[in-house]
Amino acid sequence: MAQESPPVWLLEYIEHEVSSQVDLTSGDLLPPDEDWVTTALRGVPEGERDNTAIKLAGYYLGRGEPESRVLEMLRSWNLRNPESLPDKDLCKVVTSAARMEARKRIRTGAQEGKAESGPNGALPWEEQRQASLQGLGERLGLPITDIRVTKSDDSIFEFFLGEDDSVMVTAGDLIEQRLFRKRFASAGLLAPKRITEPKGGGAWDEVFRQMVRLAILQDVGQGSSTLGELREFLNDYVETYRGLSYFSSNQSIPNHVAFFIVQRKGEKPKLYARVFEIFMEARARLGLKTLKKLTILLPSLEHKSEKFTWNRQTVRAWCMNLDSMSQEIKEMVFKKAAEGKDRE
């Protein structure tokens, strides 16, 4: 038996007499973002089922509903569709949406400085780690793709940025935000965002703990990291370089020499290197791809780029940190400088 429509007089009475006396509050209305949910829950045509299932699963998971309950909600919704989806498809949708929501939650937590309480069962550890790295990078304003650490007397953390760049930071510099930011500035890359400390402090401490937790331990050994490889390469290159010479203050330094020694009055002798010559050799031996990569790595070993005048000649070269080089090289530099002084 067909249901009859209410009489016209009743509809007019409700509109004019009842509705005017009932005050609606904002709580009686659906939020704008829930309007589509209400519509979707009534059922959708065949071509909209998959997309709507994904949106509904993400919506309820985002509100904190457990995965099992969301699956039951979708099963009830599926019965209202003119053509139902296979149950196995619903299971896949909920599992996929749960993984996406878990990644989003981890990334947002890392971005806001909130530590994870424990492993997330919806995601393998590497996916959790990548989401955390993304969130940490967004918090620092850096495109961090990976963090690796080499254990030594002073552990070295290597921050990979995008596809080609990386910055080396010692554990000592990592502890202080000022030193961490200074290290990136000296590498000529993006300056990290400043983390604002609350009155009681502790914000940077949490960032530090995140970095340590996310860093992958490299094999122990000097040559196990990019920095270790470069250190070994430089030692070997200098030791086998036949053209290493001392230049007095009245001698011009040829542009083609890779390494040279000078000694200013009242100072110890210094070993200098021309970065392009080093790069050409490093590209052949280490497979180093860009000159920029080399100039980023050199300051990590405390080698410094300098510009100075020598015998009315402008020289641009890197002053090598002898403390990061072998004892044989130190002795060779001092010996050649002494011999050169004797000949002056």
C-alpha cells in the first residue's frame, strides 16, 4: 500500500507555527565537511563506489575509529549501494586507508615534535621511518630523505637532502641547535628553520632524539661513510702526489698544481689544495658526481676555503686541516717547508 503524503494544511502548520518556535543551534547542523558523508552513506552508483569507499574509510579512520569498526561501517554502507562491492575489495580499501592514515599521523607527529609511543602495527618499520623523516624535514624546513651515522670517537651524522646533497654533522654539533644550523650554513645549503624553545626548554632535545632514533648505523670503520672515503682519498692523493712543493713569498703558484705549501711569517706551514683538481681525481676514484658535493663535504673535515694574495697573485684554494690527515703528511709538509726556507 503506497504511503500517502501529509495534507497541505499540516505542512503549512508545521512551517508557520512549529518551525518558527524551534531554535536551531550550530550543533543541530552537519558541519560542511560531513555533508558529503551523509550523502555517500545513502549509497552511490556503480562508478563511484571505489572512490567513495576510500574517502569514507579515510574519514572514519581520521576520526580515530579502529580499523575493524571502519570495515563493518563500510559493509553496512555497501548494502545500500545498488550494486555492492566484493567484500575482499572493502578489506583492501580499509587496509590501504589505514596505512595512509598511519603515515599521515606519524608524519604530523614528527612535524609537531610529538614522539611516537611505540611501533605502529599498520606499517612496516621502514614506512614508519620514512614518514617520520618527512615530518622531521617539514619541521626543520629541509628535504631530508635519510640520516645515517658512523660510530667513532665523535660520531658523524650524514643528512641526505633530496637526491644529490648531504651534510655531515658531528654528534657534538648535533646537540646544540646553534651549531647544527651553523654547519648547514657553512655547507652553503638551506638554512634549517629555527626551533622555538618553550619557557622550560626541551624542544631541540626532542628533535635531537628524533634524529638519533631515525639514523641508520653505518658499518664501523673509517672508510664506511662518504666522509671516511673522502678522508682516505685525500690522504692517499697527497702522499702519492709528486708535484707537492713549497712556494716562498716571492714565487708565483702555478694554477695547475693540485697541492702546494706556503708559510707566512710567524705562522706554521700550511697545505693548500685546488678544489677543481681534487674533484677531477675524486670523480675518477670515488665516483663523485658534482663539484658542489665535494665543496659540501670538505668543511666536514674542517678544510676551509680561502682567498689570499701571494706574490701579487690572487689565490683561491682550500686550506687543508692537517689534524684530519695522516702523520706522514704532517711531517712531509713541515719538512718541505723547512727545506724551502733554507733555500731562500
